[in-house]
Amino acid sequence: MEIVILPTAADVARTAADAIEQQVRSGPSVLGLATGSTPLGTYQELIERHRSGGLSFATSQAFLLDEYLGLASTHPQSYHSVIRGEFTDSVDFGADAVHGLDGTAKDPASEALRYEASIEAAGGVDVQILGIGTDGHIGFNEPMSSLASRTRIKTLTRQTRQDNARFFENPADVPDHVLTQGLGTIGEARHILLLAMGESKAEAIAAAVEGPVAAMCPASALQLHPHVTVLVDEAAASKL
Ligand code: GLP
């Protein structure tokens, strides 16, 4: 793991955008996109570089990490809608180049298999962006997730539902269940960028980077990956 401690959240966003730009400019690329507030600055940077620097995503594809079960892709809080609003609709991905899990699939287990197959058919993920939950989750792999897990249904912890309630009108509207790429799936990305900003992520980052590789901290599985870059601001690095 390469740990890069940067002065501010804006530096984290710029450095992550640099890595993605380099990948995208190298040729047709497969990007793994995360939702949540952490990557927003990175997406803003990339939109800016698209508008003013000619950075094009026209030959790239993107795969989302996870989705709420029960929310249609048109629901404003579905991760499909969120990523379109925050990033992909503002750049030039081709039609059908942004892939996500169907939260309304009648058979979520088959949907999970379909998604795994579509990532493989695209040639796998070149660069995966990740945030981290305050409990150490990545994607929606909550503590005690199997380190080898594949895309599947998970139940959210109370902590994660509380953390994400800010995006919903009513805290009770946060779905209980999700579909998420597994830790094994995420670990197949060729390069992983783990981003964290702020004091609230400091404990999770310390456990992920310096703690034991353990299911209690799903992000610690990244220690086994050959190419992970951890980009943190000073507040998120404060417990290292
Ligand atoms: C969410 C998402 C994760 C995200 C994490 C942190 O629940 N499923 O992909 O990285 O929790 O969210 P935030 O970036 O808003 O702190």
C-alpha cells in the first residue's frame, strides 16, 4: 500500500483526478466508481478537466460499486441517479457505458451474477475509486464480510444507515438491504484508489492501513492487494 498524506481535501481530489486522467488518456479504460460524498471533489475536477482540458471519457466504461435494494434507477437516491447527477452526465461517456446493479431486480442473486459477468466481459476494472465507511466498509461490505466475497445482497448496519440518512428526506427511508460488489470482486481491480478526508474517517483509515487484515475492518483486505494508493488529508491521517 502506498499511503499519501496531503494537506487538504482539495489536494486529495486533485491527486485522485490525476491518476484517473492518466489512466483515461492511456486508452479505452474501465473505471470503478464510488458514490458518497468522498469522491465528489474528484468528480468535479474530472468534469472541469473535461470542459477545459479536453479530457474525454468517450471510449471508457464505468462500473458502480453498489446499489440500494428496492430503489429503481430513476429514484433520486439510487446510486445510478446519484452518479449521473454528480459525474457521468457531465462528461462524455457513451450511451450504455455506465453500468450499475439493478436495485429492483426480481432475482437479486441472478442480478449479482450478471453484474460480475459484465465486469469480466469489459476486461476488468483498471482503476477503482473507493471511499470508506466510518466502520471500515468499502462498497457496502460491512464488518464481518468475507474477504473473498463476490457481488451479493448485504444488510446495512445501523451505523451505515445513520451515516447515509443525510441523503434521504426521512431516516426511515434508508433501505435496509443493498447489492454490493464483494471484497473479492473489488480486489480484482488493477489499481485501487482509497480516498478519505476528515477526522471522522481517521479511525477507519488507521484500522484499514495499520490494523490486522480482518473481516471486522473490510478495508483492511486491501493490504493484500498489490497496487493500492491511499490518499488521505491530514485529518483522516491523524490516527496513523
Ligand atoms: C457509502 C458507500 C460507500 C462510501 C461510504 C462512505 O455507504 N456505499 O461506497 O464510500 O459509504 O461514504 P461518504 O463518502 O459519504 O463518507
